[in-house]
Amino acid sequence: MRTLVLWDIDHTIVNAGGISAEIYGTVFHRFIGRPPSTVAAMAGRTDLAITAETLRRNGVEPTPALMSSFTEALADAFTARRKEMADRGHVLPGARAALKALSTRPDVIQSALTGNMRRIAMCKLAAFALIDFFDLDAGAYGTDGIERPPLVKLAQERAAGKYDEVFTASNTVLIGDTPHDVRAGHEGGAHVVAVATGATSAADLRLSGAEVVLPDLTDTPTVVQAILRA
């Protein structure tokens, strides 16, 4: 039986250099004709949720047509600024080694469970030369749904369809850095390994219910063991 390992991206394995909020503001300005007074909180949330809340906070109704156009424009903007993102951002300590170690195991399938829409996830992973560690067909993304918990089941279904295996809470592990990731795993059907590499402290991640909390990904054997034991 293989283990489906689902990685969050932002502040779990990469720091994109603060470019995301800038891009949201730029795209909003292009579509609405003025800069936004505020951009919704992003950590642990999907692009659909961030886009809808940003529009509403600025007095704009997030119609289906606008949401579709806005998110496509976001993906185009990330793609256009991929090199800048690579220059400004970085892979978080230990992330590449952990991904590489797991990629050598025939009993592990690595994919993404991220609030980024798939095109943006691909852009970020490619910018930092991490994309080859992932089977992105077995993941779920920020335009697959507003909330994160249902994305776990969707990723499991996609992995099951590709690998002809059953993936449940018994053989699915989600790695993330926010309480949103922890909730997604618990409500969606996955064990959780939380890393305190974002804005949430290790203590708060424990309070949110994560089974395992690591300070970071720098100790590769400990990271691999935590994921496979989870």
C-alpha cells in the first residue's frame, strides 16, 4: 500500500518573496480600474476564497464571470513574473532534501494540496526547480473549491483513478504550516504533519490538533519518519 503525501506550497516548502499580494493588487486594478483598499488574508486559503473576499471587501460582487476572468489573469501574471519570483523568493530550508528523499521511495506518491490554482502551483514549483518531485495529477488546487477540506477527498480520488489504489485517512498525509491545513486534513481525511515555517507558531499548530509538529524541514530523516509514521 502506497502513501499519498500532499504538500502545501507557500511557507511550507517555498517563500515566493511577497509577490502574491502584489499580483492580486495589480490584477484587481486592471479589472476594476482602481487599486484595492485591502487584499484578503491569504495564508492557508484557496485562490477562489481570496479572490471572492478581496472583491467583496472592495465593494465588487464576485460574479462567476468575473471570478473566472480574475483567476485566469492571476495565473497569467504569476507566469509573467516567474523569474522575478525565483529571484526574490527561496526554497525553505530542508524542503528540497525532504522532497528528494521521499521521491526515491516506491511506496510514496507526492502531490500538492494547495490554495494555489494549478497553474500558479506549477509556476511556483517550476520557478524553484521542485516540480519534478510532484505528480500534480494526484493533487487538488485553489480553483477546485472555496474550502480546503473537500480538496483532500478530491486529491484522493484523483490519485486512486491514476494509480488504481484506494487512498483514505489511513494512507494519506498532508503537510502544511497553518491551522487551515490542519483542519483540511482532519475534516478531509488525512493525517497531518504541521511545520512551523509560516506565521503560525509550533504551539498554536499543536493547539489546532496537528498529530505531529516540526519546527522546520531541515532534519531530513526526522521529516521522512514523521510523514511515514503519520
